[in-house]
Amino acid sequence: MITYLTNRYFRFLRRIQKIVIRFSMVYSRIKVRSTRKLFVKKVGRSVMTRGLKRTIQAYARERFGSAVYWPHLAHFTEIRGEFIKGWIPHEYFHYILEPRLNPPAYNNLGDLRTFDYARFGDFAIKPLFMHITGNYYDADLVQVAPEKVKAFMTGYNDTIVVKQEFGWGGKQVRVIHSSEFKTELFERGVNYIIQPYIRQYKPLRDLYPHSLNTFRVTTFQKKDGSVEVLFVILRFGVDGKKVDNLSSGGQCIRIDLSGKPSAMAYDEWCAPAGNKHKNTGFEFATLELPMAGEIFGKCISAHRKHPHLRLIGWDVCLTEAGEPKLVEWNTHWPTFNLEDALFGPFLTDDRELE
Amino acid sequence: MIHYLLDIYFRLRRSIGKVSFRIRLVYSRAAGHRYRRQYLRRGGETIIDRKVKKEIKAYCRERFGSAAYWPHLAYFTEIRGEFIKGWIPHDYFTHVLEPRLNPAAYHNLGDMRTRDHRRFGDFAIEPLFVFISGNFYNHDCQLVEKGEVLEFMARYDNTIVQKQEFGFGGKQVEVMHSSKFNPDLLKKGINYIIQPYIKQYPVLSELYPHSVNTFRVITFLRKDGNVELKYALLRFGVNGIKVDNLSSGGQCLYFQPDGTPSKIGYDTYGHQVGERHINTGYRFADLQIPMFHEMTEKCKTAHQQFPYIRLIGWDVCINESGEPKLIEWNTHRPSFTWEDALFGPFLADDKELE
């Protein structure tokens, strides 16, 4: 009886989930139409024509099984100024492709931030402490008495970063002075990681000093098990913002695989934002990153240790000494589509996506 | 609109979840009554009278907030021969306490078996290969060509164990000769671990030779961060079965923390099954496991590396040379039912369970 009811319950839930996914996909398509209109208004030009729409619909029908996927591709076309076969529409990526590449059973691996140092060693920022299940631990997961933590913080006299496990998009992150640290900052039942504040590489500070400017390196594991870098962007804050995330109003430039930056920056709309930083006047093309190969190599090595996931977004910063340090890794819905539109297509071979 | 619908969806899910939770509790209590009847039908004498029942209900009301939790405790009382305050009823443990001790965000850690050797080093069985995302890897997560795997298997000429990741209760485990290994039979979208077959410690073979007889060691992370041993059981097969799992018909012995085995064996319901193995005639009290302490210490050390989870069930075998080897670790619903009744109470202090 209970098995029957449980089965019915799960079938019912699955059915509702399917409906919700359908709704979400439809909503995503409706929403992107207004986003596209706003984009066109912002840049003052449109490249979409009837003929182009038909071409896009034919491509969507052929590759994704339905022409209804066209709106996101039309948005990509406006962003790029032309339509390019090979793009993956946002809703297809989000609801169909990504769950296949990064199965739900594994996609929270990247959210376990208190475990990153144990996983990646020196590539990760060595935490000062971690607060797990109500106790303090050092970087090697050896328990530390609260009095020792308190004494350390008093003597440390520097800025620290307190992050919640499972935090998202730069939220649930506090940057405070160590003297302000107290256990009351912690919510019950939530784990935290306490890190030193990273003073970044001078050219990145010159680019924009108020945020920690990070690279998003997206790596892809091919079917044969080899790992490659799909694309790299460098994100930075603008207008006094303390974070670099695009979703929080930051901007980005592309870094090619030889480490050369793009001359042009892009804002959160993917609209061109000039070739100099709007506040500091830093000319993007002059940014030199001699450690670019090292950054990519470290991300590839780290991905190789996690073959359960095929698409990972690595957020990497550079310390004052120019050493790449992993800030976090994104194993669930790593950003893909706008980068695909601007600099791709990156996933054109369907055989690789099976 | 979509937010409104999503809101309704999540509210509906929560409501259904609550109803389902209630149904499960009711069902679990009905099972408690059934187990008790089964026990009495097997010749056990009831010791539950009105007074004891009233006492149990008062205890439930006081500790768990409702007298409705009494049926499992009545069953516990029957098999123990007396009522002892401090027990946790099975329904409360499964649906209320365990999700609090082992939060859902972390409780699938133990199911990722392909990572166990990297996590626990030599305490885990070194896999011959792991099969992840369609590729073979060695124990160091280095890619291995399919041809090399086949070549190895032909040369290995020995028994191997092929396990599915996320398998449960000994299911999805295949024991075969290496020459029979066929990579094309591995299911798409599922990860596997391929291990050498463990030849067990001679006395465990004498106890019952047809299954690998494993210890289930339950460790608990206290609020102060220390890990303690709660109890250990040795499970073994009977009547020709190839597995030792209680749910598959196996039986077990309880071990005192000093490594002394109980004189009596027990079945999956906690019913006594005599002083000797039903098939081999091995007298349980004669069993000597000199490495018992080493095994429990290894489990405690391993638990300290995962302070996210407070209650873990470690399945450990002893190899031919007497070395404890981890088979798997259970971070979601480790067994905790009649063990508490017969040998507990193990979780009597509510301050430890907050």
C-alpha cells in the first residue's frame, strides 16, 4: 500500500516537474524577447530579418527538434551581429543539456566549498578556518578550539572573507576585519569557510581596484576523457561595485587561449562597453597575463580529478605574486550562453554531447 | 506569472511532502506493530501490560512531543525484555532525527563510491578501475584505454567485483571472473567501480565461507567534534546466500567496544537465532577479531575527515592478512533500529542531538 502510494506520489511529482520545466522554458522564451528588444534599443541596431528568422528556426528544428528554440538564438544573433550555426539556446542548455553533462547526483560537488582545499590543495585559497557542524576546523580538517580561533583573529589584524557553503553569485559573502569576527555571524545549521582577503595581482588592481577581479575558466571534458578549455573571461566591477559578477552589474573581457585579452569589454547585457575601463581608464588590450597558461593548466588538472562532471566553470583570481588561486568552482549551471553568443559557438559537435 | 506558478508548485510540493511524511510515519508505526506480532508469534512472551504501555507513551510524549511514537518502542521493549528510557523509535529516527544529523545536502557523499579510494587511501579497497562518464580510469584518476582494461582483465585471471555507483543493499553488485568482464555491458549514464575480490580473514571464512562477512561500524560525531563508536555488528550470510546483508536474509553478531562478540546471533528483525551458525556450526562466542580496535579506530579517523555528517555506518571487511578494508560508507539512513533496542540506548542525550 505505502509502496503504491509512494510510487504514485513520485510519478505525480515527476509529472508536475515536467510541466514546470515546460512552463519555465516557455517563460524563458517570452522573457528573452523583451531582453532582445531592450538590447536592440541599447545598441541602436538590429540584424534580424524574416529570412534570418527562418534560417534560425530551421537550425533549431534540425538540431534541437523544434523551431520553438529560436528566440534565444535570435537574441544571440543581435548580440553577435550575425547568426552562427552551432549555438545552444539558453533554455535547451539550462533544462536539457546541462543536466545530461553534469548529472544531478554530482552537481553539488562544487558547492561543498569547505572541502575545496582538501580537494585541490594549493590551487585553492587556504582557509584560515572552517566552521562545520558547529565546530571550527583548520585547513587540514583538524578541530580547533573556539578560544584559539578568537585569539588568532585578535592577532591577525587583517581583512577576512566569511563565506557560506552553498552561497551563490557572490551573495552570502562577508568581507570584514578580523577584529569584527564573532561566532554570532554564523547561522545555525549552515557551514562556513573563513579565508584571508586576497590582495590581487597589480595589473588587475589597476584595471579596477574595488572588486576581486576573477577569471571564469570554463572547461569541458570530451567523450574520450580529455579536458579542454572552452573559453575564458575576466570579470571586473565598475562604478564603485565591490563584486565582479556580471549578474551584479560587472563587466568582462575575453581572454584567448594564448592569454591575450580582447580589446573590447562587454557589460551584463553583452553590449560592447568600450576598450577602456569606464572608471579607471585602463586599456583592456594592454593587460598582460604571463601566467595565463598556468591558470588554464591548473583548471584542466583540477577538472581531470572530477570526471563525473563534464562542464565546469572555475573562478580563479591572481594573488599579488601572480599565483592563480581557485575562488570557487561551479558544477551546476556554469554560465555558458552569453559567452557562447559573444565568443562561440563552443559546443557544435553533437556527438560530444551525447 | 511564472513566479506565481512556481510559487504554487513549490507550495503544492511542500503540502504533498507533509502529507507524505505523515503517511510514512503511520506506515512505519504499523510496521512496528507487525514486527511485535511476528516476535510474539515466534514464541516470545509479551511483557507489555497497561502500565508499561502508559510508561512508554509518557516517555514518547515527553521526549518526542507525541505519544504516537509508542509502537516501535513497544517492539523494542519486547525484544529487550524491559523498557529502557533513552531509545529512539525507528519512525522518529528515520523521518525526523536522521535528516537533522545528516543534512540532505551532504548525505549522498557516501554514495559516490568511485571516489572512496581517493578519499580514504589505503583504508578503502584500491579499485582496479573506475568507469566514469563513459571512460575508464585507474585508482589515481588517470585515463585508461578500453583496450588496456581488456588486456589487464585477460591477464588478471581472478575474480573481480563490479559495483554500480549509488547501488544499495548489495544490489547492483556483480561478482565475476575477470575474463567475463565486458565493458560493453556497462550501462550508459551509470558510473562503476571495479575491485579485486576480497579473500577474507580465515576465521570469518570459517564462520560462513560463501559471503564476504562485513562489519557495520556506527560512528557518531558529538557536538564537541569528537567521534565515538556507537556500536559494531558483524554480518554474515546463511543457507547458501552469497551476500551478508540483513535485508537479503543474512544474520549478525553484536560486538562490544572491546571486540568481544555476543554469544547469540540475530536476524534482520533482531530475533535471536542461536549460539552457532546454522550451517557451519561455528560457535559465535569463539570468534576472535584481534584487529577489531584497529578497524574501529580507522572508522573514527575516517569520520573525522567528514564532519558534515554526524552518524555514519561503515561497512568494513577484514582481508586475508587481517587488514580492515572499507567496502562502503553509509551517510544516508545508516541502520539504527533494533540495535538500539537490544544493545542501546545509544542516543539518550538530547543535548547531543540538537
